[in-house]
Amino acid sequence: MRRPTIADIARRAGVSSAAVSFALNGRPGVSEHTRQRILAAADALGWQPNTAARALSAKRAGAVGLAVARPARTLGVEPFFMQLISGIQAELSERANALLFHLVEDVEAEIGLYRRWWAERRVDGVLVVDPRSADPRPAALRSLGMPAVLAGGPDPEGILPGVWIDDARAMARIVTHLRELGHQRVAHVSGPSGLLHTERRSAAFQAATRRGATGTAPTAVTTDFSETEGARATRSLLAAADHPTAIVYDNDVMAVAGMSAARQAGVAVPADVSIVAWEDSTLCRVTHPTLTTLSRDPSRFGATAAGRLLDLLDGEPPTDVEFDVPELIVRESTAPPPA
Amino acid sequence: MRRPTIADIARRAGVSSAAVSFALNGRPGVSEHTRQRILAAADALGWQPNTAARALSAKRAGAVGLAVARPARTLGVEPFFMQLISGIQAELSERANALLFHLVEDVEAEIGLYRRWWAERRVDGVLVVDPRSADPRPAALRSLGMPAVLAGGPDPEGILPGVWIDDARAMARIVTHLRELGHQRVAHVSGPSGLLHTERRSAAFQAATRRGATGTAPTAVTTDFSETEGARATRSLLAAADHPTAIVYDNDVMAVAGMSAARQAGVAVPADVSIVAWEDSTLCRVTHPTLTTLSRDPSRFGATAAGRLLDLLDGEPPTDVEFDVPELIVRESTAPPPA
DNA sequence: CTGTTAGCGCATTCAG
DNA sequence: CTGAATGCGCTAACAG
């Protein structure tokens, strides 16, 4: 039993294949009556367009790519990506596109993959995540002529359109919460300096704490996002006599590790030190105390980014989208500083 | 600047397009000399096959699908899937295939997606994960005539070839470790009963504990894999006067939640109760005490499953593959029971 | 051993 | 408004 083709529908409806194509794609050229007859025939045969044939003819793959250059280990522990993907897919499915997902070693490999995808016409465009400083990807994509949207920040070079969350105001919101509790000495354990969003947060942290500073310099430590460095950063911050009474971590994993490190060092949370995690996740709710976190909506974020890319493919002009400030979910890990 | 086609290569090398096709695909029909000339021309032009054209002609998409019916929340927190995917991709890339990845609501939606993928010729086959009891997917795939490999267990109905890990012996290994430490009363907090691998583990647990039982019946609790139920199960297990001195959890999240619950109930880990998690992850190393876990290699598992699927597509006969027993990584959460 | 030719399934010209 | 004809880029018959 062969899969039905347009020719089959045409035969069944007693019209030409061109008429079928017109009817199926909802464009003028057939009377409303025959259109209905054709649609009924297609439905009766359970017809679905053959992606390859359509792609070949339309010169459009009907698929977009997402390559991620992060260790699988790191990715797995962060719910962020799965939710991001979930949102991306909701939008893509809606508009009959598929997602090619690929884990890569580094940015170079990522560019190589783009090159291949594009040469093979596997995808019509890509979603680029984790923008970096001196990022080679936008320029590479431009030279390929490959449509793309940058998810995670505005493109500093202005090559790719971007979709991002206002990190600066999010950080300000966290710092405000801590200030209102009475904290004077706040520290920031950030991610690696190569990532743009990390740098935006660090800059915002500097600005926010400097603004309300009462004499004690704020402290910032850079890490690789791992639990190991999160714990080490915490130990070194708490070792000082005048140690901070609140610490903001750039992700959930480090916040959890930091809390454990604090406890081991005999520092109570939140009695002696308050803790805030940038990302919300299951991890933040199974700990004791539960963590105060910044809760974004990665799913909506992904859907928007995917939507922008499809718009771009449909010929709409590239535009940036900035999201509203995420919510701060106050749980048990933040409290007034010790008297 | 148009993308080069086979016709361009043929023109450049002064041969026919068929000769080019033969040369490119490494099959007989051209002399070694012309083959080299053709390859050089293709290389000079930077030619890459157009996936759509190839798929249309070869009647093969050059892509396989992976649909996962789990909440994004659950997926995200488990490193398992990302590593699985990483392994799948390594194998697929090796053999010039792409991966279509999709999150779905439930098994019904998953079947719907298979139907669509197959009708559209989006993929050549699928990797099915999380086999269930009374699973409708194997039969649905057979009725579609869609090639598939079941990753996570042998197919009880024998429809699909499977790739899996020996859960029974893995559980035996865990129980043996606890017995050697001197534990008599061991409990098992398992996942939902609908999942095949969960049921295999539960059965193995029953068998292993019954075998060495000294009078006290083993205890088992069924959960939905969530931290909430993991914690609740722990509380109810520890509430009994004669509570177990060791608990085996079916995943890392529940083990961590269970440990917190135990601590809150005034039960020390590992002094009063030992804890073992089925899956290893970062989560298991940032806790205090660190968790004793069963460590599998999801990446190799994924690569094998993908390899079997591609073999199947290449016409090889379907065969099952059972993996060796995973390792038990002994950390701080297991110790002899209280005297 | 080489070159010519005819599809793969769809979209889209152009006549009728 | 409809139908026949053509091309998308590649593969695989077939004949030379």
C-alpha cells in the first residue's frame, strides 16, 4: 500500500495535480466547490506532504537547528534547556517545522555544524544560544548567509537579531530584595567571563551594589558554573573576617553547593548568610532551607526566539525582543542579616 | 553564487552526472582515474549533497526521531537524557544522519507524532524510550511499518528490537553491598508502576531481599519519581518502629529529597539509615553526605541504540542488545547499620 | 567502462 | 478557472 501522492488525490477527485496543489495550499486558482472536493479526497486518502519533495521544490527544509556547545553534564542538571527546547518546539510544531538538535564540543565545532547543515540544506536557519564576548558565530553565519536568531542577548556586533531577558534589572531586583532585608555586604558568584549574560549580570551587580554602598566594597568571584567552584568561591568569601551576609549565585547548582559549603564552615543559612540562586529548579526546592530564586520562563523565551526565526524565514525584517524582568521567588534562604 | 550541484561537477570534470554520482558514492562504474578527477572537481567546488534531493530520490530522510513523553521539568533535572542524546548523536553523525528531537505530552501524542513523521517521511525510524507495561507504541509502530528500536528494555511483545541494561543484576549488586555492610531491613522507593524498567527493578528487589531475608519483610513504596513523593515515602518508611536501616531510591532526585526528609525527622545519614540512588549525577556529589549511586553510561547506551536503528535501516536483521551490569559507586551515604 | 534518460513528489509556470 | 508541462538535485535504470 503506497503512500498517497498528489497525483492520487487528483485522480480520485477527477482534477489535475496542479488544482490539488492549489487547493491544498489554500491559494487561488480553484473554485470553492472543487477545493472542498479535493480536500475531502486528500483527507480520505490520509495524505500528508512528503517533506523531501516539498523541501526540494520549495527550496526550504522546513526545519531549524539548535546546536549547544556545553558539556552534557552541565546541560543535564539545568532544567533551563529542556524548558527552552519545549518552548521552541511548541512554536515550531505550530508552524509545521521540525527541530534538529545537536550537542557540540565547542563554538568551532558549532560553526562547522552550521556550515554543514547549510550546505546540505538540512535546516533553513538556526537558533544560537549562549552568546559570548568576541563571539565568532554571528560573523560566520553572516558569511554563510544563514538566517539566525541569537537567544540570550542582543548581538554586540548587531549582526543577528536577538531575544533576551533584562539581566540588569533582574539583578537590581535581587539586590533590592537583599537591601530591604537589611544586607549591606552582598557578594556575587558569577559564571565564566566569556558569556555575555554573565557579564551583563556582573556589571549590573557592580552598579547596583555600588549605588547603595555604605563603605564596604562588594565582592565578586568568577567561576565556571560548576558545583566545585561554587563551593570554593563560597569558602573564600566566608573566610574573611568581614564576610558578606548575602551571596547571589549565577545558577542553582552553585547556590546549592555554596549552601553546603557554608554549613560545613559553620555558617548558618539564612541566619548568618542569605543565599539567592539565579535560576529556579527542582534542585532549589529539595534543599533545606529552600532557596530564594529568580524565576524566568525559559519556555516562553524559547517560543519567542523560534517565532522570530520563522518570521525571518518568512521574509519579515529582523527585530530584537527584550523580555520583562523575571520574578523573584522568596523562599527560606533569605532573611535579615545577623544583628 | 549558486550552490554547486552534481551537474556542475559533471561539467567541470567533463563527464556525465551519473558518473559523478557513482564516483561520489564510491560505487563501481567509473575508472579510478576519472573518479579522482571527479572527486577533485567536487572538492574544488565545495560540493555537499542536497539532503532534500537525496532523500527524495533515495526514499530515505537521513534522519531519525526521538520523542520523549516526560514533563520537561523531570527531564531537565536528570542528566541521564542529555547524556543519552549525546551518545545517540555521536553515532548518528558518524553515519551522516540527523536527529529530530521532540518533547511530547504523553504516549498518545507520541504515537501521533510518529504517524506524522512517517507520513511526511521526515524520519526513517525512531528510537523509543521509557517502555511501559501494556505499551501501545510497539504495535502502533508495527502497523505503520516504521522501523524502531526500544531503548530501555526488551519488548515484552517481541515486536521491536531492544537495547537495555540488566536492571535485575544491578539491583542485586546494590542489595549485596547493603547486606555486606550488615543491613537486614532494606526498603525500596521505586518509580511509577507503569514503567517497565521500574517494574524490573522492583521485582529484582523483591527477589534479592526475600532471598536473604531473616524474618522482617522488605518494604517497597511506589512513587511518581518526584522529590515530593520521595520525601513522603521516606517519612512513612521511617515512621515505623522497626524502620529500615537502608533505602534504595529509583532516581537521584528522590534520594536527595529522602535524605533531607530523614534529617528533618531526626534520622542521621548514614549513621541511622543508609541511602543509595539509582542514578549518578552532579546532584549526588553536592549533597552532604555525598550519595552512593549506581553509575551507568547513558552515552554508550544511546550510541548503541542509535547504531542498532541505523543497522536496521541498512537492512540488517533486528537483534536485542543487553548491557553489562553498571557500577556501584560507594560514597558517604552508606555505612553499617546502627548497632 | 561511460553517457543518456527517466523518475522521486511537489510547486508552479504557461496555455487552454 | 483548469490541465499539461517543467524543474528542484540526486539516484539508478538503461543503452552505447
